[in-house]
Amino acid sequence: MAILAAVPAVALSSPQDVISDYNDDGQIQGCYSKKDFEAAIDRLDPNGAIYEQSRDILRQAEARCLAAAGDPKADDGAGGTGAGLWIGIAAGAVVVAAGAGVMARRRSSGGGPGDGADED
């Protein structure tokens, strides 16, 4: 379930979050959607002294995040993380299904607490 807990952080980000991350120390530590990276790059001042450097840093972070999501060409414009989002959802579904299977087996075998099997 930890995989699913990390997904909303990317889905709820904004271009301003990307810019704030960059302004902290001149690097990007977090991962954001392709859409947010593109909007943040559009907000850079093309006449600024460090425009090229800033744009390159944002592009490198964008590539790193998309590659970590499993799909370096992901661009659905929906603010998600491409393949990484679907892998997280699938992993969560597997965990839920496994838990449901265990619960069903316990109920059918009568081995649950309070069934009187262990009482003297």
C-alpha cells in the first residue's frame, strides 16, 4: 500500500510546486507530472541570466521522473505518472485481493476466533 500512498503527491502537484522545489536549492528533488514540468518551463524568464541552466535542470528532472515512472515518453497531459501510476494501482489491487482470499479461507474453514474450536 505504500506505493499507492506516494502516487497522490505527483497527481496533486502544480507548476508552482516545481518552481518552489527548484528555488529551494537550484535542483529538483521531487517528481512532478510532465504537464507541470512543461508549465514551469514556460514560466521561466527567457531573458534571465540563468534561463538555459534552469531549463536544463528542469528537463533533466522531468526525464528522471518519467523514467522512474517506467515510461520515459509518457505524455497523457492528465498530470499522472504514466506507467508508474498503473503499476502502483495493480500492486494495490493484488494486495487487496490476497487479503480478501485469506479472509475467505479463514471464514470457510471455521478457524477464526470465537468459533469454539479452541475452547475446552
